[in-house]
Amino acid sequence: MGPIVLFDKSFVEMLNIDEAAVFDALYSSVICPMFYTEVLADLSKEPPGQRTAERIVADVARKTPIMHATPNLLHSTLCLGELLGHPIEMRGVPAIAGGRPVRQNGRVTVVYEQSNEAKAFDRWQHGMFYELEREFASSWRAQLKSANHADMAKLAKAALKISASPSSLEDAFEIAKEVVQGKGQRFRTLKTAYSLLGLDHRQWKRY
């Protein structure tokens, strides 16, 4: 297996079927959950030209790496786990769930079942689209259209008392570190981050 790569839907669409096979063979792909969601959302779009929405999604699914691909956990799941005291190892490997320990030949190893996302892609490759997936696609696109990132940024700056305006990625990183490490408002920072990440408010009350 080659270097680890992360890609988006437009990259997969750009490849032909032979290029996709070579890409799958040469690289170890980490599949972001948003990639699945983005592809799934195409089911609710009115496609241009002759191809149906189902055909468009099936074509992308056929070119998506599967041989050396690993679906990563959703960022909100990772954040919630971290907040609940389960640190995420930052060592350049995918974060996956569902492992179960098994003993084989006197040694303990971990077996991972096929993820729900991977199962969905198997269905899409064969033209199988469940109504639940269609409904989810429509809901996700509506949520995306209604999101106002500018207002969210203003709200975060006001709640966290951020007055500086970054001019580069490095500046933004320094401001973020200053906010996270700032004394006297860590509870406010945690609660604001919890809301911006879209984590379940019921978990906040519980923990």
C-alpha cells in the first residue's frame, strides 16, 4: 500500500474507470464521511443531460477506492469521544469504529466489520437506492442551503471574545490556540465549540 490520501467527490468524478483502478492500487485512501454525504446528496438533485441521479451516484461509487480504502469516523463523533475522555491518537492513521477483539493462535487481534458507509456504497454500485437514503439526501441538501457560515463566525467571535482578524492560516491557528488555552473562559469556550460542532445538546446536559 502506498501513501495515505484524502480526496473529494470532484476528484473521483475527474477519473475514468482505468485511472480509478490504478489510483486504488497505488494509494491508501482515507474516506471522509462528508464524501459519502456529498455523493448521497446527489440523489436529490435534478441531473442535467441524459443520466439519472441514480446513474450519476452509481458511476461515482464504481470509481471510489475500495481495495485500500478506510472510512474515517465523523468529526463530531471523534470530538465527542475526546470530550468524554477518550483521546484520539494523532499518528497519521484513519480513526475507525466497530472493532472487536478476537483470539487467534494464542494472540489477541482486532476485527473490524464492514462499515455502514461501505455497505451503502456496495448497494449504490449495484443501483440499489433505499428510500431512507433518498430522504436523507434531500434533508442534507436543505440543511446545507440554510447554513449561514458568516453568521456562525460572527456568533463564535462574539461568544469567545475574539477581536483579532487573521490574514493567513498561521494567524488563524495562533488565534485558535490563544482562545483554547485562555484562562477564565474555558467553560464558555467548551460550550461554544460544542454548539458549533453540532453535537447533541442532550449529551451536554448529561456530562
